[in-house]
Amino acid sequence: MKIPYRRNTFIVYLFVIVLLNLCFNTLGFSETKDTEKLEFSLRWRGIIGGKSTIGCQEIPLPDLKQKSYLFQAELKTVGLADFLFKIKNEYSTLVILDSKEILPVWWKVKQREKNYKYQEKTDFDELLKKEHGLQNPLSALCVLILEEWDIGDSIIIPVLTQKEIFPVKVQAVAEESLKIYGKTFDTILLDVDTKNVKTDITSTKIREFKIWLTNDDKKLPILMKANTSVGSITVLLDNREELLKAN
């Protein structure tokens, strides 16, 4: 028996983990303990259908020399999409930055998608002993920050979602010039291969998922795009000043 509106779940995960990378780079692993937030719009066929807010905060752990960070994200539908689907999801994870390696400590999710509700809390201590490099949807794309991308390079990230582990392959496929908010950026185009991921999506199929990272030390993902059976979905940063001052 399929759960109503669960088909939205994986798309939501994809966009949240993509947005996290922008938060990591813009804040630059800030020394401040104050929470900083970025805001984003999710667009479908040119119409804003969702909003996302991501906060990043350094949380020192007792007896731990490495830095640790708390990420909290919220995604909700707006306008017509809110009437049709009514999504309000919350995600959070605590991660440790250990010698340029991302180590999740725990992962929490609270999903409310119309008639579908789901909650999960997962501790990663024992899981990481069995699956090296295991990530959750919020920590997975942090790994991309640590990569020195050359065209043709690829990595496979094991991602745990709803108690199952899926290998997600990400490959740098091209260098492109991209104009956003009246400014041209040199970018690296990443292709995210989800063919090995069980999505439980029946009516909405993800055909392509791509990320454009600025080709510099910041690796800002200035554009994210998913081509689906219901049209193109994009994510853009609402805080334009953050993007325009980044290059």
C-alpha cells in the first residue's frame, strides 16, 4: 500500500541537501556561535511553489577538538502549491569536520506532507563503523565542498534515507558560463545520478538533476535544476546580496 504524497519526499530531500552546500560555503565555517540563515525559492515552471530556510551554527562538543556544526532546514510550500500539496518539512543534523571529512553525529527529520506524516531520528556512531563515508540527506552534499573538481571526476556518496542506504554518484561533466542576477559566473556543472536510488515516486519521475558550482574556492551552487515528468524545477537564492558579493 502506497502512502499518499510520499512521492514528494525524495524531491524534497534532493533540494534540501543541495541548498545545504550553499550554506556551508557562504558562511565559510564561521567562528561565530550565532545562527546565520539563508533563504531560497523553489520554482516550478517559473512559479514559486516553495520556500526553504537553512541555519548553520557552530556547536562545540565536550572533549572534542574537531569543529562541529548544527544545520537546521525547513521547507514549505507556498501559494497554489501549498493548496495542492501542503508540505512543511523540518530537517536537522549535527556534523563533525574531521580532517576535511564530514562525520554525521545524528540526523532528524519531521515531515508533514498533506495526509502523510513521518518522523525519524538516527544516530550515526554505529552506522559509520559499518559503512564508511555514510551521510544523511543534509550532510551528503557537504562532501562536495571538500572535492577538488576536475572535469570527468566523480564520487559516490552512500546516503541513508528512511532507513535505507543508496549510492548517489556525482560527476563533474563540464565548465560553463552562467548568468545569474545580471552577473556572469564561471561554473562547474555537476550531474547527480539517482538511477540507483529507490524514490517511491509514481507520477513524478526525476529525469535529470544538475548543480552549477562556481569554479572557485567557494564552490557556490548558484543554480540547481531537476528535469521531471511534470516540468523543470529550479532553486535560487533569495538573499541576492549574498550571491552577488560572493564572487
